[in-house]
Amino acid sequence: MEQPQEANEHDLKMWPPGTIRIEDLYKAKAEDIILQPQPTDDPNDPLNWSNLRKYWNFSLCAFYALMVFALIDVATPTWEPMNVELGFSYELLNDSYAIGCGTLAFGAFLLIPFALKYGRRPVYIFSTLVQFAMSVWSAKLETVADLMLVNAFSCGVGALSEVIVQMTVADIFFVHQRGAVNTIYVWTSAIGATLAPVAAGYMTTNEGWRWVWWWCAIWFAVCIVVFVFGYEETKYSYPIT
């Protein structure tokens, strides 16, 4: 005789492997949410941090993502003056963008293992240092080699922003909270990708195309400072039981 459907829904054996319950279907109050993953008793466990502490660290990550996406997408308004001043053809400029897209495809695969091994904080700091250096290099570029290399390195390291922020979210937020904070991440990265070129067009017209990159360097310098002095490591080593 088949079991009633309601009983099957509450039998975890009936669900696919990896399914977790975050709410008791027999109860409707918010405080009845089942925390997943289960926090430890250690106050240093990032899951036990206060909301202020969690959202401060996540805000830094969102700012980092905004700046990386801005740096990756900010170049196109500078192409016309680069074509006039440096003689770069539009075909060459398109090729430089394509190289960046190529390194975006595998940069995270090469660098994320370091975040798993050594923690998130040193990788964030390393990434912002590289992006600061790439911004300065872009502001001073003169040759085709400069153009190709800055796109390759900035996008290759920038690929981290598409993975490491979600790692931080998983470190400090419970499953039922991750949808909201990942939505914030998506919005901030979209703002960097879509509004930064608008600002770059204004700067190119009024300050010159090199100042687009100098402003990126300034904001990445701010990012370095806040990560060095304000970001806490979220990688937590759970005790072996």
C-alpha cells in the first residue's frame, strides 16, 4: 500500500541526495527556520558573527566585484582617442577585448584553489593589488604589447570576482539568506559593468582617456586599504569530530 503523499514529502529519504530542510512545513513562523549549515559553538565561526559584521565584510566584497566589473568593461569609450593618439586600429582593439574574454574563461580555475588553501583574504588583497597595477599600466600604455597584456592580466585575475564572492557568501550566510545577498552581488556587478562605461565616456570627453584608468587606480587603491584593514578572513576550519 502506497504511503500518503504528505508523508512522503516529509521523508528525507524521498528527496534527491544533498537535499536539506530549511523550514518546518508544520510551522510558519520565521524563527522556526532550520539553520543550514549548522553553526558550531565557536564564536569565531563566521556563521555566528553579528549581522553588522557579516554585512560589513560582504559590502567590501560587493565593492570589489563592482570595481572589477568596471575595470573589465570600462575600456570601449576610450577606443576612439586611443585610435587617434596611438594608432590602434579598431580590429586590434576588438582583439584585445577578445583576449580579455578568453582569460576570463579560465582565470578563476587557476586562482580559486589558492582561496581554498590559504583563505579568502590574501586572495582578495592579491587581486586588488594586481588590478591596481593593471589600472596604472593601462593609464600609461603606449604599445600593442601593453594593450594585450593589460587586458589578459586584468581579466584573468578579475575572473576571481565571479567565484570568490559566492565563496564568502557561503562562509558567512545561511542557506535561506544567500538568495538575497547574491542578488545584491548581481546588482553591484551589473552596476560596475553597465554604468562604469557611461562614466568613462564623460571622463574621456572632459579629462582625457588616460584618466579613465587613473580613476580606476584611485578606487582600487581605496579597495586595497579597506581590504587590508577592514576585511576579516571568512574561511573557517571546522573541528574534526
